[in-house]
Amino acid sequence: NGQSLQTRLVQGANPSFGTLHIPGMPVTLGDPKEYEQLSDTHDGLVGTPFMRHFIVAFGADKALYFKPNSSFPALTNQVPDTLIADAPAGSPEAPAVPFLYGDDRRIVIPGRVGDGPAFTCLLNTGVVASGVGAKRAADLGLLNLPTGDVDGSNITFSSVRLPKLKFKSVTTNPNINPELGLDFRTLLPTSLDFDQNLLTFFCKTATDLTGYVK
């Protein structure tokens, strides 16, 4: 209509939607006077980049219900406990770790440090070495090694800890979550079961190759 609107993009800190807490999300700020002319019933808009991380239901009580989908870990550093399946009963020789896998074909393995909340670890076998953002490593309490790498041995995947796990320190994006590369898969023989969304480590037994073709 020939008019221009001054806007800028900021990082909104810790917005909440009901009981859902987001550590940070990009928010476009506009002229409050312009928004007053548009509507007097709301202070802002929630767009599709946010909504696509959820299954959304509109209730008869005029309420909006959110259920995180498989892409939710991309929105936040933390993984809600409701999304994490219980690890099946296994043996110390072959423990199984549930992972998240969705239509976006991202494999996300929840990890924890101590009693802290679960956070996202993206499995990407397209990279040779695992990596983590320098600031994110510090936030998680991961220690720097004399070699310049980051010590990941105190991360627990369900009940599994890998003493030799380490990450390259990523400085291009200091906030990036741990990305598990090919070295993660080769620390111990593993199998990925996409029927049950389970990653199995073969700690002391031979890898079960029944039915596989080499």
C-alpha cells in the first residue's frame, strides 16, 4: 500500500506458552503503533516457523493444544521427558538407547550430564568427527582437553557412558548442540533399529549380524 514498516529481528529469551518453555526464539519487532491499528486483541503473532515443530489441536474450549513432534529438538536445546521412550530391559553387554526419528530424517539421541535435563545430540554419520559449540559445551559443563578437544565422557545416553567420547570445539556456531559423527558409531559396535527406534551398543559381545548382508 506504499507504506513502509520499520522492523528488526531479536532473540526472545525464555518465552512460555502454557507449560511449554522455549529457551530462545527469533522474534520480529515492529512499531507498536502499527500493531495497535491492526488489532487491539493481541500483542503479536506466532508464525509457521514456530508452529511446524508441533502437532496442533484446537479445542472446543477455545484453547490451543501443542504436542511436540519429531522436529521439536531443533527448536530448543532440551528434550521434554514426554518425548523420551523408556530404555528397554537389556543386558550390560548390549544396552539399548532410544532415539527420536521423524519425517525430517534427523536422528536425535537424548543425552544428560549428571541429573540435568535431557538435551539434543544429533547423530550425523556424514561427519567424521563429533563436534559441539564452545559456549554450549561450557553451558553443559563439558571440560576442555589439552589437545583442544572437548571431553564428552560425562554424557550419559540412557545408562550408557562412553569414556573415550570427545568433540571438536566448534567456534563458527558456539551454541550448536553436540553433533555425533562417525567416530561416535565406531567407539563401540552399534546397530540402529528403525522399527523400534533403538540404538544398541555391543560392549562385550559380538555384534548381532543375523540376517544382514555385508
